[in-house]
Amino acid sequence: MAISVTPTEGACGAFITGLDLSQPLSSATVHSIRQAWLQHHVVVFPEQQIDDDDLERFSRYFGDFAGDPYIAPMPGRKNVIELRRAAHETTPIFADAWHTDWSFGATPPAATLLYGITIPPHGGNTDFINQHKVLAHMPADMRQRLEGKVARHSARLAYAPDGMYGQQDKDRGRGFTILTDDSAYQEQPHPLIRRHPETGAEAVFGCFGYIVGIADVSAEEEQQLLTDLYHWQTREVFQYHHQWQAGMLVMWDNRSVLHKANGGYEGYERVLHRTVIA
């Protein structure tokens, strides 16, 4: 099956066409998709008509399911979560800060897949940052400050009982179930600069939010370094802004990019289904 790969005009991402993801794929086609994903870090499959069986089958081509530690799956679908926001929901937009999925874990997931089902007529972009380009174009003095540093990652700001998605969020009524827990207070170390396990390419890993500190440096130094890094990472030149359409499947490499959700679709329902790959 011949596929076409068309890079976006952003700092990462490519559209892949010529596929019907409701049908099984050959090993050669899966290999081609994987190579495009590793090269472009975010791949978009437009105009797909798939159900959750198809989503799970396609996801398994790229590894085992990783699960979601703090989000309940859909009933009868332990590997699929539904990100649903009602038209008049008033909770804060979910995941609207830059992050790498589950970087607070010992073995963060490789891939996240998101399928658009009900898409508002405007707003709701998902933005991405190419962490390889962030490092490659970084001033030498900033890179020197990052070299050898180990960041402390934690889910506490989001998923602890007193975090952003704690009881106050539950009282507002969200369209899916977030499972806050004391385990979110735990910390996990990861180097600030890591090599991609498949390509060997270096990239910055994580940013403010899930990164709550840096090991073996003073509080003043870690705050300044993380602030300077955040301002550098979030430059427009390193970003790709993805505009959703119904029937789009997007898969991104958590080892290579940051991402965040956006609002701007008040008064409209939005529904997407997600899987996460170990």
C-alpha cells in the first residue's frame, strides 16, 4: 500500500495519506509509518473512519498499551480513554500547559494517539514543541547549564488530591473521570538532556509543570534554570499548531515533543478518544 508523507509548515509534524486505518496494515506499511513518525515526531492521518477496535489494533502496531495512571478508561475499554468536554462545561481546559505525557513515571510512554470524533468549528488546537530543535539551536552557555543535570518530575501539581484536578475540579463536573491520588506526590528523576532510544538523537526532556526541581542544585539556581529553559523552549520557531478535523488520528512521540491543549470552543461539545503506548 503506497502512502504519502507531507511535512507540515511547522517545526515538526507530517500528514500521512493513502491509508485506510479501519483495515489491517502490512508489516511494511507499519515500518514506513514508524520511520515517518520517528523523523517528524508527530504524524497526522486525516479522513479516517475508525471505531475503538480499529484504534486499538492500530495502536498495538507500535507497542504495548501503557495505560493512564490518573484517568479512568471508557467502560469496557481498559486501553481507551474518552476526552469529552460538554458544550457548556466550565472546568479548566484539560492539559492546557506544556508537558510530556507521564514524564513523572519511571518509564514514560513512547507514543500517544488521539482520534477526533466530535470537533468544534473553531478553537481546540493541539500545539507541539520539537524538543530536538530546542536543543540543537540552544545557545552554548544555556546548554552547558543543562549538561549533566537531572530533573525531578512529579504529578503532584496536577493529580495530587490538592492539585489542579483535585476535589475543586470534581465539584465542577468534568466530562471524564480523573483519578487523583497520593501517589502523585512521588518524584522521578530524568536527565534534562536525553538520547532518543531509537534514533539516538539528543533532545531536552520535559519542562516546567511535571518538572518540579533539579537534583543537587540550589533552589534559586533550579528556579532560574527552569525559567530560562521554559522561555527558550516555548519560542514560536520550535512549534507546530495542529488544527483538528473530525476523523483525524494524531500520533506523537513523547520522547521528542512537548504538547498542550487549547480552548476557544466554548458552547461546543468536543470528543476525542486516546490510547497511550509504552
